Amino acid sequence: MSFKDTFTKDDQKEGLLGYDDTAFYYFFSSVVVTIAVPWTCSMIYNALFPGQVQVEKDFPSKTKSGSRYRYCQSSAMVEKVDQARKGARALSTGSQVGWAVKLAVLGGMWLTLYLIHLQIGDAKEIKRFDPFEILEVSPGASAAEVKKAYRQLSLKYHPDKNPDDPLAASRFMQITKAHNALTDETAKANYEKYGNPDGPQTSKVGIGLPRFLLEKENHLMILCLFFFLLLFVVPMAFICYYQRTKNYAANGVMIETLQFMGYYINEATRLKNCPELLAASAESRGMALRPSDNEELKTLGAQVTEHKKRQFKLPIIIKNDIILLAHMQRLHHLMSPSLREDLDEILRHSLKISQAMIEIACMREWFFTAQAMIEFRRSLIQALDVKSSQLLQIPHFNDEILKHCLKGKNATSTLADYLQKDPEQRKGLSSMTADQIADVEAFASHCSNMECKAITEVEDEKEIVVGDIATVTVQLLRKNLHEGEAMGPVHAPLFPEPKFEEWWIFLVEGAPNTRIIAFERIRDTERLIEAKLRFQISRPGKHSLTVHALCDSYVGIDKKVDLNFNVSTEDEVKREIFVHPEDEELDLQPTLFQQFMGELGGDDDSEEEEDEKKEKTKPVEKLSDGKQQKAESDDDKKDGDDSDSSDSDSDGD
């Protein structure tokens, strides 16, 4: 059968072997139903509860382990959550278009299912062998009518008259079989008993292609569509995906940004250098400049305090550097709505980019640089300048209240000290309203009161010896949380996105080196956190290490633990290695290779033993008297020669 014949079907599409689309309709409708039903449920849920999925993603109620998130109840954060929920529920122009497209596609699916239902409802049941239908005669037809119909149909569908139709031969066979079922006694009896002139038969139902794919006039269109999908659509989809993702690393940061940061970040990079580095990232440089930016930036730039001389002169870098500094100095009231939108876009990129900056410093073992990157990250989250007071993170605190907090009894300058004081001893609250004091108390109860503990040990050993892999186990306990609670998003009303607390654990050499020995990033928000830092001990004697626990979201709550331990040499500490008796027995057992080789050697040994046994049991031939005497004389002569040689050796000695 040729390639063309595989697509050729009967023009009339009738007969016993005519193509039936019913099975395909059932299969296709089941596939459409599996897509349309859950999609419809999802659309109904989103229509009844708009934005609920996004709200649960940004502000979840429970952790994966089942702990309940504790949210900050200050008025600014409550308002921020409400605005985020309203924004998620609001339909923008893009979301409206998306909804329209989804509804159109979903409506098309249900319309397709309805049409398939109508088609299946009109379809007949699976056809049975009916000789009267095949011969196109009525059941009461006479023998002459049957013979006439057979003659006409056999001439019409004879294979010799239909060389281009592969179904003509099958159709002709069915006509012949139908004629025999009505004229031949044996075939007629089989048909009346089993429903088929050939006797009992089995039925098979399969899922085939739809009828229109097999029609001859559609072959060219189907082949063109197939090659269009295979040679154009699929490659273009992969090319577009590759073009979109090739510029990004696995952490979501553009590769150009990683290369830029890797080049410009050095051991002397500090907080004051970071805003311009972020403004010069590839994500930042990809933002558009507007004609109105020049006038707006003049007003804003006049109020911004710059801490270093600019290194880059590109206009977009200067613009983004100014709005970042304005954010850190809390000059949002001087920004136009368009500049606020640009600032929010940069801040959304800042989390991933600052994460990459920290990792670059960690990979190069620069602790002070990594610490500066973390300081920059939390300065963006809390909107704090390079030299701003930690107390500005507290709601409603300003410069006037700071002056009051730094004077007199119970004066404090750090956030940790302020949070440790009793509410009655906290300064700066006298001029606040009751609602503002409630916000301060809400912030104080929400900000992590972390307790840090660390121990150094070698697992399963009492002493620490040179060459051991030491483990520093760090435990962090949030004392302001209860059992079953987890820390919710941090108090950051000026940051555009919800930010969950992260901690960086550094194991650092003592001064003056301050080299990072090991580090760990902790994203767990549970009440009790544990991290293990492992490193190899290379020298004996006293060791002084420091564990730094740095928070990436709040300034002033970092923790520090000093570790002092002594390392012995291998000669000073004799370790007894206990081996279990069962392990000793296992060592005596032959390995699989030894067992395999032993079996091969045993076969060779057995063959040699059999040969020796055969030689020993071999019968000795009887010699004649003359030969026997000659053999004995030869043996005596040999013994004499041996004795002479031994005597000569003894004389020589």
C-alpha cells in the first residue's frame, strides 16, 4: 500500500466498514472535560473571591508545618495589607483582557462539548452485520431481488474497477458475504445463530482519528498544517523561551548584573557604595526615561544628600540613584506618582539583586563586605539612610522624638535596648496619641526578640583533634512568639511588597582576619530555628571564632556569640575505635569477588585432584624377569651414585 493509499477512503463513507467517529468523540470530549471542569471551578472561585489566590500567596495564614503566622497589628501594616488585598481584587486593564480571553476559550470548550453531545446523540450504535443493509434490499426481499442487488453491487465495487480505492476489495468481500448469508444454507444458519455468516465473532472498538483527517481533499491542508507546526511553531516557541531566559541566572537575576556586581564589588565596598551599584544594574538600566523626569529630578535631587562622588554618568543610573537615596532618606512626599512607580519597580528587583551581592561577598569570604550588603538590604526595606538612627524603624518616630530618646534617664540609641525596656520606661511616647502608642506597642511585640546560642563539637567525639570536621550548632529562638506561631511579614510600610524575615549566620575568624569560614542563609519563620555550620580544623591550639547572626530586615537586632575551644594533636589524644563484633565477623566474610574467584579456583583444584587420583589408581604394568632385574640394578646404581656424591661433599667440608 502506498503513502497515498493510507489516506484514501471511500467517497460514500457508508457500509459495514465505514468510518465511525463516535469513539473519537467520546475520547475528545473526555479530554476537554478534564480541562474545562477544573478551569471553570477556578474561574467561578476567582469571580466570587477576586484576588484571594494572590492574597493567600502574599499574606498566608499558616506555614507548611501548620504554624500560624503572626502579623504586625500596627495601623500602617494593617492598611498596607488592606490595600494589597484591594489591589489584588481590582481588575486592571490587562487583567480584564486576560479574563475576556479566558472566558472566550472556556466558552469555546463548553460549546465544543455541546456540539459533541449533539453529534453523539444522533450517532447510531455500533453497527452489526446486516446482509439486507449491505445489499440495500428490504428484509422481505425475494431471492431474485437479492441476486439482482448482489450483481449490481459486485459490478460496482469490484476491485478491478476501483484500483485507487483500498476499501473496494473489503466492500466487495462484504457484499459477497452478505449474498452467501442469504443464499448459502451453512452461511445462512451461522448468520441466524451468531449474527455472522462466518460463525461466532469478536467485536473490537478503538479510538481512531476523526473522519475529516482521512478525507482525500483535506490531505494537502493537513500536511501543510503539520509541517507548519513541526517546523515553525515548535522551534519558534523554544527560541522565544530561550531568548527570554538566556539573560537570567538561576536566582532570577540578569547575568549581566551578576557580571557587573562581580567586577565592581570588592573587599572595600560598603553601604554608601551600594545605592549606585543597584542603580547601575542591568534591571535598573532597562527602565525607561520620561521627558518629565528631568524637571522632577531637579527638585528631588536638591533635597537628597549624597554620601559619595558619583562613579557612573549614565542618565538612567543617575535618576535611579537619586530616587533610591530619596527612598532611604524618606523623601517620598517629594516624588511624583511616576517616580514612585519607578522606585517601586527598582525595590522589587532589589531583593534578588541584593541577595546576589551578599552571595558574591560570601563566596570571596569577605565578612565586612557581606555585612555591608546586608545593611544595604535592610536599609531599603526599612527606608533608612547610611547614618540614620535605628529607632526610626519604630512607627511615628522622627528627629524630634529621637532627640528626646537620647537624653536623660533611660536614654537609649539602639533598637534592641528600646525593645527590652518596659512600656513605662520607653521614652518618646509622651507626645503621641493613644493610637500611635498602640502602633509602637504592636511593633515592639512583632519585632523579633531573638536569642542566639552556639556550641562547637565534633559529632560522636569528646575531644577535638586536628583534621576533624567540626560542627557549630546555632540555635535561634524568637522569644516573642508562642508555641505554634510563626513570624509574619516584617514591619516595612514603605516597602512595596510583603517581606518575610531572613537571617544570615556567619562563622568568622577572630580579628584581625575576619574571614568567613562558613555561612548559612535561614528563611525559616518558625519560633525555634537550628542551623549547622561545618568546617575542617587545620591547626592545633586555641581557637577563637565568632558566630554572627544578621537579620536582613531590621537594623539593630543582630546577635553575636564568641566561641573558644582548644584543638589537640593526634599524638595527644588516643582515640579507641570500637568495632562491633558483628562488624568483625562481616570483615572475615569473603567478598562477592572473592567468592566468585574462589568458585573458579575450586573448579581448577577439583580437576587437579581428580587427575592425581587417576594417576594413583592407574594399574602398574607387570615386567618380565629380565626387565625387572634391570630396573632394580638401575635403581641400585642410582642410589650408589647418590651416596658417593654425598660422601664427596662431606670430605670437602
